[in-house]
Amino acid sequence: MASAELQGKYQKLAQEYSKLRAQNQVLKKGVVDEQANSAALKEQLKMKDQSLRKLQQEMDSLTFRNLQLAKRVELLQDELSLSEPRGKKNKKSGESSSQLSQEQKSVFDEDLQKKIEENERLHIQFFEADEQHKHVEAELRSRLAALETEAAQHQAVIDGLTRKYMETIEKLQNDKAKLEVKSQTLEKEAKECRLRTEECQLQLKNLHEDLSGRLEESLSIINEKVPFNDTKYSQYNALNVPLHNRRHQLKMRDIAGQALTFVQDLVTALLNFHTYTEQRIQIFPVDSAIDTISPLNQKFSQYLHENASYVRPLEEGMLHLFESITEDTVTVLETTVKLKTFSEHLTSYICFLRKILPYQLKSLEEECESSLCTSALRARNLELSQDMRKMTAMFEKLQTYVALLALPSTEPDGLLRTNYSSVLTHVGAALHGFHDVMKDISKHYSQKATIEHELPTATQKLVTTNDCILSSVVALTNAAGKIASFYSNNVDYFITSLSYGPKAASGFISPLSAECMLQYKKKAAAYMKSLRKPLQESVPYEEALANRRILLSSTESREGLAQQVQQSLEKISKLEQEKEHWMLEAQLAKIKLEKENQRIADKLKNTSSGQLVGPAQENAAMSNTAGQDEAPAKSMPEPVQSTSLIGILTRTSDSEVPDVESREDLIKNHYMARIVELTSQLQLADSKSVHFYAECRALSKRLALAEKSKEALTEEMKLASQNISRLQDELTTTKRSYEDQLSMMSDHLCSMNETLSKQREEIDTLKMSSKGNSKKNKSR
């Protein structure tokens, strides 16, 4: 393959080289022809120069002769001026001399006239020769410039071709190298593919034997155990529950929701259109507030007043259809029973349109017959009457197709399944036609409104009503356009979703079978829900991997945990011993405290018995209490703080009577706080030591893992070095083969370079000759 491609590329290169040689020969011929032309032009230029020189010499001689004649004329005029005064003295002699002078003058005049004519003729010849010379010189210069540009273009073409030739050579060399590498890889792949095919053939034989055995076993089981095949008959197959396509159901519900919004917009626009049309009939052409309107318009207004009872059910029918499409159902034409109700509501609205159409046409005719109607307004009314007929016809057409789509859910024989796609496409065409009709109505009604606004009898009420009708028509047009574009975007999905039904069958047979299938589907869903059990919570895979790494490389291993448990048990035993010790100390301190309290109580009793006084002294003490309460802060002694190794202790001065109970409580609380602080510091130091020990252990494990990875990497390095040496050997062999091929290519390139150098020398000589010619022409 690679050699064939190289041969093809070499053939293309040879063809290009032959083309270049042929172009070079043509260029040589052109340069030789231009050289011959330049030589002929040089000879012509020489001849023109010689003739120019002759003419210049003649011109010089003529100018000299003219000067001589001019001097002679001056002399003759001087003589004539001298002879005139003499003629006055001697008339007779003067008459004779005048005759002689007149004869001489006539002779001189004739001679002078001849010289002047000759001089004029010579001037004309010289001017023509000069102009011809300039023209020839300009032509030669232009031809020389054209030749120089052609030579430059030829040189650029030659340079481009040589550059292209070198690029193609380099490209071919690179392609050759790539193709050789590719050929080697393809050979290796071919060998691998042969081995794989052999393995696949063996596997295929084994699989064939296995499958044939399984087929025989399954056939025997089916024949023995299966009573009948329900998919064989379409009546039974229609009762099978199809695979639940949740995406299809969500898509259909989304489409139904969008359709509901569009239908709601259409319903509001239709309501506004009919309502504002009723208001317009009450105003134009006769205002009901001023005069009674015609019986026709009264009947028409009465019918239009009933529009909501016909238009509102369309929205309700579409809402029921949207609610019937849920995630649990199977949505196809056979199961959408609510489409029939929407079709019935649409049929009732079509009957309403048919009922009001004649009155609407007669009302427009009555407007045309009124005295206020102009010719332009009459034309717009006629167009509107045609548009109303078209709108009713488009609604009838749309209702026909919707009724056909509703048949599979009620009467399966009314519409064949093969006609579903054509009916859906016709619905899209009807929607687009309805949009076009509404655009025409909007256009014609806007023209009619502008004409009516220009009437002198147009009231403000009529203007506002026309604006409202026009806005409702625009909204109706926009809603029709949205529905048409929405349906055209989803019609392909509707057509493809028709195949959604029972497996290995064309579809549901009848609405009854579809209803039974839905009941079976609900039962199956309830059974599956009852079988579903909540799964136990499991650790995520990523978290499990992270925990495994932690167990391998940190203190969460079994040995570390055992050591930590042992250390914690030892600490707990020590703490329990310390707790017992401090409990004994606390009991001893409590006994001492009770003894001290008893001793203090005895002292207080003794002091209180010796200090009893009479009632008179008590009254005096009561009177002096007011003076003593004025400055309680002054009588209170200031507390004194003493610091020691056990902390900060607050005490009062020696002059104050000590409060024994408060002092004991302070000392007790201080010691308890100090004990808690020391125990927390001890626990913190122990936890830090355990943490440092665990880190050291983890680091030692990581070091061991790193040494293992280092050994594996050294082995990989050895294998890589062996592969590198092997590849170097292969590279040397391939280099030798490539060098041989490159030597052959270089010889071929040297021969081609020699031919190119010869061509370049020839082109350089042509350039030099053309440059010399151009310089000579410029100098001339």
C-alpha cells in the first residue's frame, strides 16, 4: 500500500516536472521573440534618430536663412525710408525711381513670400516628425515596461514553482517516512488481528455449541411448560402492559401544558373579539343610545352575547386533557379519551360560528348600504366578509381532523392506524392556514379602522371600540401563529410516538383493551411497590476508599488502637486511684471543718452570754442605728490580696473579725479549681504525646510504603532502560534503511537541482538581457 502511494506521488511529481519544462520552453520562446522584437525596435529607433538629426540640420539652415532674409528686408526698408524725402524734391526723378523701387519691392515680396511658405512647410514637417518620434518613443517605452513586468512575472512564477517543487519534495519525504511507520504499525495490527480472529473463531464455535444446547433446552421447556403464547395473537397482546417510558410521559405532559397555555390565549382572544364585535354593533352604523338598531343587528348582538358558553368549554376540555396525561399512564391516541370531549366542545363552537356567520355577513352588507360608507370602506367590508367565511371554513377543517384523531379512543374502526401520520400533518396545515386567515383579517380590519376614524361622524366610542377589536384580532393572530409553530415543531414527535404500545404488535386493538391494560398497569405498579423494600444505608464508595487509606496509613490500624486502648485503661486506673486519694483527703478536710465549726460555735455562745444588756441599752442602740448607717463603706475594711504558687487568695485585714465559713469555702473552691486546671493540663499533655506517637507511627508506615514504591519504581526503571536499549537498536536499523532510501532520493534531487540550476541560469541571462535593453532604451 505504501509503495503504491509513493509511486503515485512520484508519478504526479514527474507530471508536474514535465509541465514545468514545457512552460520553461514556452517562456524561452517568448523571451527569444521579445529579444528579436527589441532588436528590430532598436534599428527603427536608430533610423528615426538619423531622420531627426537631418531634420534638425535642415531646421538650423532654415533658421539661418530666415535671419539673413530678415536682415536684408531691414536694409531694404532703410533704403526705402531714405528714398522717400528725395522723391519730394524731384517728382519726376522720383516717379521713375518709385517705379524701379516698386518693381524691386514686388520682386523682394515674392521672394520673401516663397521663403516664408518654405519655412512654414519646414516647421510643419519638423513638428510632425517630432510628434511621430515622441509617439514611437512612448510606444517603445510602454512595450519595454510591459516586457519588464512580464519578465518579473515569469521570474516570480519560476521562483514559486521552484519553491513549490522543494516543498513537495519535503512533503513527499515526510509522507514516505510516515507511510513506512504506518506500514509497520499496520503489519503489527494485521498480525494481532489474525490472532484475534483465530481466538474469535474458537469463541464463536464454543458459543454456537452453548447456544444450540440452550436453545434445545429452552424449546423443550417452552413446549412442556408454556400453555400458550399471548404475543402471537393481537387480541391478547393488546392486554400486555408495555414498558413504561417515563421520558415519553413527561414529554407529553410538557407538550400538553404548553398547548393548554396557547389554547387559553386563543380563548381569551376569541372572547374579546366576540364581545367587542357586539359592542361595535350597538354603536355603528346606528348608535343604540340615540336610535334603535336594525332587527338583524339585534339578533346578531343577542347571539354574540352567548359566545362565552361556547368558547369557555374549549379551555375546560383542554384542561381535562392535560390532567388526564400523568406520569403513570400510557399516552397514545387509543388512551386519550378526553380528546373526544375537546372535539365535542370544538364542534359546538363551530356550530356557533355557523349560526353567527350569516348575520355577520348581513351586518357588513348593511354597513355598506349606509350613507356614511365610502367606496374604500365598502371594499374593506367585502374583504372582511370573505375573510370571515375563510375563518369559519378553517375552523371546520380543523374540527374534522380533531374528530378523526379522537376516533381511536372511542371507535377504533373509524380511523386506520396507517392514516394517523397523514391526519397529523393535515392538522398542521390547517393551523397554518388559520394563521394566514387571521393575518388577513388583522390587515383588512386595521385598514377599515383607519378609514372609519377619518369619517367626520366617527365618535370617540367607535374609535375605542375599533382599537379594542383590532387588539383582540392581533392577539388572536399571535395565538394562532404560536399554536401553528408549536405544532409544526412537535409534529415529528407525535408521528414517532404513535409506535408506543404493546411489544411486537402494531398497537392497541380497541379502547376497551387499552383501558384493561391501564388497570393491569396500576395493579402491577402496586405489586412492585409492595415488593419494594427500603435499602440499608451504605457507605459511599469514595468515602470507603478514603477510610481504607486512613486505616492503612494512620493510627486507625488495629495495633495502634490496641495500644491506645491499653494506654487509656492505664490512665483511667491512675485517675481512679487519684480520685480515691482525693476523696479521702476531702473526707478528712470535712471532719476537720466540722470540728472547727463546732469550736467556733462554742466560742460564739460564750461571748454572747457575757454581753447581755437591759432594755434601756437596746433602745439607745436603736436610736444610734441611723447615724451608723450613713457611712457603711467607711467602716468596712479593705480586702488584701496575697499571691502564692497555689494561685490568688483574697483575705481581709487582721483588724476584721474573720468569717470562718466564707474563708473555708473560698479555700475549698480555690483548691478544687486548681486541681481541675492541673488535671486538664495533664490530659492535654497526654493527648499531645499520644498524637505525636501516632504521627511517628504513621510516618514510619508511610516510609515503609515509600520504600516499597521505590523498589517497584526501580524495577520499572530497569524495564524501561531495557525497552529503551531495544528501541535504540530498532532505531539504528530503521535509520540505516532510511539513510539508504534518502541517499537514493538525494541523488534524484541532485539531478533535479542541476536541471533547475540550468533553468535559473537561463532565466538570469534573460533577465540581464532584458535589463540591458531597458537601460539602453532609457538612455535613448
